[in-house]
Amino acid sequence: MAEVPDEIADHVPPACTGCGSGLSASDSVGFVRRQVRDIPLVTVMVTEHRAHRCQCACGTVTSGVEEREDSH
């Protein structure tokens, strides 16, 4: 269990199951704890690479070359 959790959610019963009187956190005499680890949602990012073709005044058409990154 994490010594210092990122978030704490207290679940206090609203009323006594015996007599129905209201209860609050100040009435607590202890608690049972459990921790849940949530994995954040992974999203996909789409990048469009455009290799442009440029025409020089001399008439030559030259295409751009994508600089490739190392694969992950």
C-alpha cells in the first residue's frame, strides 16, 4: 500500500443502522482502508507527415524527405 496516496475518499455512513440517527466523520471510531490503482486512459495521437514536392525555377521538381525518428 502507498504510504501517501494521491487522493483519499472517506465513506461515512449517513445514518445508524440501529436507531436511524445521523452520523458524520466526527462519530468515526476507526476505518478499514483499501487502495485502488487506476491506470490512466491511453490516447492515440495521429501525425500526418507531408513530403512536399517543390519546383525550382530551372524546372526540376524535388521531393522533401521525412526525417525518421527511431522506432519506440
